[in-house]
Amino acid sequence: MREYQVGPRVATLLKAPCATGIKALRIQDGKAIAKRQEGNDWAVFELPLPAVITVKEGINKPRHPSLRGIMAAKRAPIARIPLEKPAPSMAHKALKLPQESQGQLTMLGEGKAAVPALVDALKALGVL
Amino acid sequence: MQLVYIELKAGKPTEGSLSALCAARQLAGPIHALTLGPIEAASLAPYGVEKVWVVDDERLRPFAPTAAAKAVHQAIQRLAPRWVVAPSSPEANEVLARAAALGGWGFASACTQLAVDGDALNLTRVTWGGSLFQEAQLKGTPALISVDLAAFSPQPSAAPGATTLENLSVTLSDGDFVDQLKAVEKGEKQGVSLADAKVVVGGGRGVGSEEGFNMLVELAGLLNAAVGGSRVVTNNGWRPHSDQIGQTGAQIAPDVYIACGISGAIQHMVGCKNSKNIIAINKDPDAPIFQRANYGVVGDLHEIIPALMDEVKKLKGK
């Protein structure tokens, strides 16, 4: 529930550089070259390491774990670090679904026969 | 007093910043604005701004998140506002989250509704990429919030302020510019971006292949539209990832969205929910997209789109 905050807050507490919403990343000469999409363009950041980088889906294709990997993970020791939780400033109350904005659906027909009605709709909407 | 963080684009406040000013009017107290660059008072006066605090340090351009956060943190400490309000843009959220971390303050992003309740703020905010709303209560002073651009449309105030400007100096070291924007590279795509397009032609699983998109690209050319796709399309490599519309891709807000062969999964719909009109073409009459669409055609897009293009070409040929 803390969208946009975890990466930048962790970076600030660690006094580390940070780049968010990254969709392309490579390490070159000990620096992270991170790119964020902005419209049709790419904003390019060049960060010394260590750095905090938050990424978006599409930056890579996730590997599926192998069966061997899954079995090995079962035996891996898990270290637990006790933490003192600060009092939260935001108290969660409820989650709700967005109201379905039921469109006033006009069916224009089926298949190719609907094309004239589709053209009329595009004209009415100012596209044509 | 409330402090509204104004983002600038070519010296002018962004649309989202004006939304933030309108949201601030729902909270109590005089409205002050904060900019990290020069601005004309006249651009904010219609929105009831009493005073604009200007941090005019050239090093803050282009975007430098660590330095911007330190500047905002120092401004908040100096001015001691009750509320800090910002547009919920990626950059403003990053700056506020970092300023909040520096000050140990609370921050709620992407708010859609605000109501002061004693010494707390009851709020509703967008979460899970737009597929859910969270109701929460934010406590503490100052409390930082960013507001969802779609929820507050920029309306001039009934009581415009006699806006004055005042410079605010902050202390920044060279090390604060470590993560400054280095460059802006032009993308492969030219023309109007998905986010700004007035007409968008989108394709989904029903398009079937990379080649299948050729006709959608052609249709988009005829309609002066941008082309986008659902997640399955970009995951299959039929279109580049930058074309993805949805929760983890582009959020579009065109006048007309023509959705071809898209079933209408929630993850896709949150990316196109701000479309003014949706025309859905799908061969499954029970596809969820029809529940959100304004116009629907049931049928195979591989027959309908070429026939539509023939008609459009005839019209254009006149």
C-alpha cells in the first residue's frame, strides 16, 4: 500500500542514489545506466553503485525456476532479522473496488455488416 | 497553511500541479506554492495562491531527485505547513517520498478524496495500479499527500489570490546531484505518444501475431492515432514493451479508444479507464470489454478492420 515510496525512502535512509520506474538497466564501468520511459523518449540516469533502483514490468523476461532450484530452495536456510517497527503515520481502514462505470453500450452489429455503423460512430466522435 | 509543490514544464505549472492546487482548496488554510525554478505569479493567481516560494537554483535543472528532495525538505522545515500537496506524478511522488523520509513524516500518494477529520486526514487513494481504492487515515504534522490527476480537474478559484513571489534559499552540496537526469534519448517511435494521443488503436490476443498488427498500424495511420497493445501482445514480442497499455504500462486518456481483440482484463482496463469513449471489436460477445465499452462490434477483427479501412480510405479520397 505504499506505492512510490519504498524505493525512494530506503535510498534516502541509506544515503544512496536512486532511480525509479526503470525499464532498461545495464552496469557499465562500475555505474548503473538506468532508463525510464517518458512518453516516446527515455530519461537516462547514471548512478554510482551501490544504488537503489525500482523497475517496471517489461525490463526483462522473468526466468521460470527449475525443479532443481525449487527443491534446493526448500533446504535453504532463512535468516530472520528482528526489527523495531516505528508507529505508522497512515492507518489502513478499508479496500474497495472501483465503481463499475457501466458504459452505455451501443451495439453496432456483427462482422463486416457493422462497418457502416462503425464509420458513423467514428464520424460522430470526431475521429473521421 | 498548506504548501503545494508545483512541477514546472518549460517554466509553466503542469496540469497535475493545477489539480493539486484544486485539491488543496478542500483542506483548510491559506494556500502557498513551492517551485524549484522561476515562475510567473500570474500563472498561479487564478488558483487562489497567496504566496509562491521560489527555490531558484540552476543546478536543480534537469531533474535531480536527491537534491530536489533536500530542497523540499528544507522548505517544509522553514515554512512549517500543515499539509503538503503535490501532483501524483512519478517525479513528484519520488521527491515527496524522499522528503518524507528525511523529515520522518507521513506521505499518502495518489489520493482521490480528502476530508479533514479533527487533527487527521481521511483519504481515499488509488492502489494496486488502479484496480482498488484504499481508505485510510493520515496523521501527523506536516502530512504529505499527492493527488491523482484524474480525480481533481483544474478549476480556477472563486477567490483568486493576489499572488506574491518570494525567493527561498536552500543549502545543497555537489554530492546531492549524484542521481541527476543525465540525458533524454529519443525513442524509436515518433509522433504522438500513447499517453497524449487523442485516438488510440489497441490490439490484444485476438490480433494473433506480429504481422497481424500491420493492419492496426495502418488503421492508426489513417485515423491519426497511436498504437498500443495488451500485456500478452508485448510479452509475445508482437509489439515493443513501450506500447503496453495497462497497470504496468502506459495509462492512456484518449477521446476514443478502439480496442481490437482485447478481452478487457482488469489489468488492461485500469490503463484505459480514462478513455472518454471505448469502441470494442471482439468475436466473443461475452468478453468483459463490452461491459466498459460505449460501442461494440461482435466479429473477427481480421475481417472488420480491412473493411473499415476500405471505407475510411474512400472517405479520405473524397
